[in-house]
Amino acid sequence: MSGKKDGLHKGLTTYGDTGFSLFLRKAFIKGAGYTDDALDRRIVGIIDTGSAFNPCHGNSAQLIEAVKRGVMLAGGLPMDFPVISIHESFASPTSMFLRNLMSMDVEEMIRAQPMDAVVLIGGCDKTVPALLMGAASANLPAITLVTGAMLTGSHEGVRVGACTDCRRYWARFRAQEIDADEVSRVNNQLVASVGFCSVMGTASTMACVTEGLGMMLPGGASAPAVTADRIRVAERTGSLAVEMAADGLTPDKILTADAFENALRVLLAIGGSTNGIIHLTAIAGRLGIKLDLDRLDALGRDTPVLVDLKPSGQYYMEDLHKAGGVPVLLRELRPLLHLDALTVTGRTLGEEIDRAAAGFAQDVVRPRTNPIYPQGGIAVLRGNLAPNGALIKQSAADPKLFEREGRAVVFESLDDLAARIDSPDLDVTADDFLVLKNAGPKSGYAMPEAGYLPIPTKLSRAGVKDMVRISDARMSGTAFGTIVLHVSPEAAIGGPLSLVKNGDRIRLSVAQRKLELLVDEAELARRRSAYKPLQPKADRGYAKLYMRSVLQAEEGCDFDFLRKA
């Protein structure tokens, strides 16, 4: 047998006889009709995350066919294979619970099966991070292809799209501004096609950030799911994967500390999801790179929000694509970027910016001299309530609420929140701070997107649209409001959030980056000594592994044993 080490010869099954291992492998694959000529080529694995439960990936089959075409045009052999598929709205208790499991699936399937490069197809919120985490750990040449954003719909002459408008109309329904019939009718229009959310939620954020990282074909983030542009991106991605296999261009050569700073700049400039910070931290951790929250905040001070997309602005992803996509943003950010960072093309980010098409008149990506918001969309808060940090998406919040002190109205858990938030007897005013405990990584709820606490019904019906909300949970990138998230350490492990009681005073200062519980240290010490941490039930399987190993928000909520030292 040949001494080749690539293609079908890679990672032979262990039988104690390598010649027999290859002989048996070829015998079985020939049962699918392959010839020796096909089997002698470089193999590009194509990850299939399609599922009937995942409409964000509803175009996966079409994309796979286009990738295969590109691989074959470049002389490679395409082989698609499935991994776990996660959809934000269909995963219980939350998709975040399954992100690390998906990353393990991706890593192990890349390692276990013979391939020289891999195309990572994903779209919905946690899938792109999981794919990148797994690929970074496996360190085989890899390139990302996102499924693309959905199209927008129309409701009574108003353009709508998931999922900022989902939250907006549901809030109007809760406030009795619209009736059940209208909320049902708009429900038919919010998701006008397959693809991920059309606003700058977590999925769109991760698409743009991945392009900024250099792990995607330039211009590949913005094409909508149901367009010819998306199919052409898929074909070119397949061809490029063959070149990457030949060149040995592995993720560790692309995913450097400088590349992650570029990605953070992009995230800040698009008004991206706070979830993106957790995911980038987790991906970086797989390579032994630490993303520091204080460095993030420093980058944000001179990185303005330039992309005019909901929830920070007015447009949708298809508008960003028509405006020229992420390359237009990178051109505006050029003075702030590490231009020598390598990309999947084998060229540097600076070279790709130079190669991009010339700019033209558009108003979706603003110049740095006329930003949507003068600083980055996300600010990092610290103080005795969040010694390890907390985040606020300031570009999608009400500045009138940024510098204030308020009374805490405390909910001990998500169940407590659901039971009392709409009670007419709830003691709450618009000037209070809603505080949710025990919704972090180890809470038993697996850090859901529950930070967008609903405005209590009695206040929403009185016209209140926003108030300060604080929790150790996450928030969807599609959400808006003055919401403090990722408070760390979380309440479930005895962090300071666990000590907050109804009536306590809390001070928020976005300008000073402060979040302070105004209770004297002697009283906090007394409460701390009496505190009994939660012990969520997780006695078997993946849930037990998750509870034992998941890290805090500032460490990306990855598993401790998956991070590189």
C-alpha cells in the first residue's frame, strides 16, 4: 500500500495492520460508487448542521451542493458529514447549554474522519462559535461558511424582521397596545425566509466577527440565505478549502491575539451582541489566548459604532450586504486594525482590504467622522456587585438611565420572575432596578437569554418602555434596553449578586464603568455567612459534566478541560 499520509490515508482505524485498515476503508467507501481516482484526491470534509428543527439552517442542503462543486472544481474530493444542530428557539433549557457539546462533537469528528480540510457550515447563534471552538482545538485547515440572514417581511406597511421586531411587538402586546389578532398576524411576517436573524443579533454578529477574524471568505458574512450571492460564496469557499489543505493553513496560524483584537473591533463597531464576547473568549481560550475585559473596554473607547442595524440602528443584514458588506466596515476601521493578521486566503487582512471593491454612496456603514454611537456598543462595568465584570450594550440602551441610583426589586430565580413579574401586587416603580439572580452558567438554567427582563405589566401599561435590569444571565443580541448582564461571579456560586435583597440601593454609572451595591461591608459579611449556594440537580450524563466543568462568563463559559493552558 502507498505511504501517503493525506486524503483517505489519514487517521486509519486501528486494527493492528495499517495495510488492512486502508484496504477495508476503501472497500466500504467503494460501495458508495467511488473510483480509485476520486479516492486518491485531497478530502474536504463539509460539516452539515441542517435539521428540521433549525430553520436558520434551512438552506444547508443547497449550500453543501455548492461547496461540493467548488471542491471538485479545485480538484478535491468533498465528503459531507453531520454534527449536532442547535437552534436558539428549539433548545431546552437553552442553546448555550449545548454549545460546548457541539464543539466537542465537531472536534472529535474532525479528528476521527480522514480529511485534509473542513468547511464549517453554520448560522444560528451558538453554532458558529461551537464550530470555531471545535475546529480551533482540532487545528485542521478550516474555513467558515454561514448560512446567511433571512429576508425581512412586512406588516401593515412596516418592514419587520426577527428578532428585534419580535420583542418590540410582544412588548406592545403585553402593554395592550395591540390585540391578540394583530400579534398573530405579525407573527406570520417576522421570519420571511430561512436563514438567521436579519438584525445584528448574535448570529449576524458572529458572521461579521468571523470575517473580521480572517476565518471566512472576504465578503462572506452578509449575503442573505436565499440569494445567488450566498451560493456563489459557498462555491468559492469549497475551492478555497482545497487550497488551504495544500498549503497547510491551520487555524492556529490565523487565530492569533491580533486577529482576536481585530474581531473585537468589528464587534464593537457593528453594535454587536454581548454574546459575542463570551463566544470569542471561548474560541480564544482553545488556543491559549486570554481576552481581557478591561482591554475590551479600552478598545471600545475609541471604536465607534458605524453600522446602522437594529437594535442599535434602523437597517437589516440585507441592507448591509447591498452596501458592500463587512469589507466596507473594515475599510473604515483600517487605522485601528492589525493589518498583518493572516486570513484563510493566505493573504493578510490589509491585503484583503486593498483588494476589496471600491466604495460607493451608501448610508448603512457610516464613516468614523459620523458614527451611530461615539464609542463601542459594549461597555464593561466593575464594582463590588461585579468584581469580575459585567457588560452593558450601551448603544442599544437609554442614556437617561446610565447615571443613576435605584432600589433593588429582586427575583431569586427565573421561576420566581415568571411567577411575580406581572402581579398587580408587585412593589415596583419605573425608577427601581429589576435584579434577577441565579441565571448564570451554574444556576441549573445554563445562562439563558433571560437578561431582557420584561417590564412589569403594571408599568408597561402605564407607558414605561425601559428601566435598569441587572442579572447574571445573557441577553439576545436582538434585544434592547438598559440591561446589565453577565454579572460575575454569578449568584449560584455565591457571587455578590446572591447577597442582594429587596430594597437595597444600587448605583450604576456607565461613564465611570461602575456597578455598586450600596450596602456596608459588615452587613454583606453577615449575609455571606448565612448564604447557602444552590445545588441544581445534575446527577447523570451531559448535564453532570456541564455543571462540573463550566466556567464563568469572563472565561467564555467553556469547559475547564477544553481550554488550552
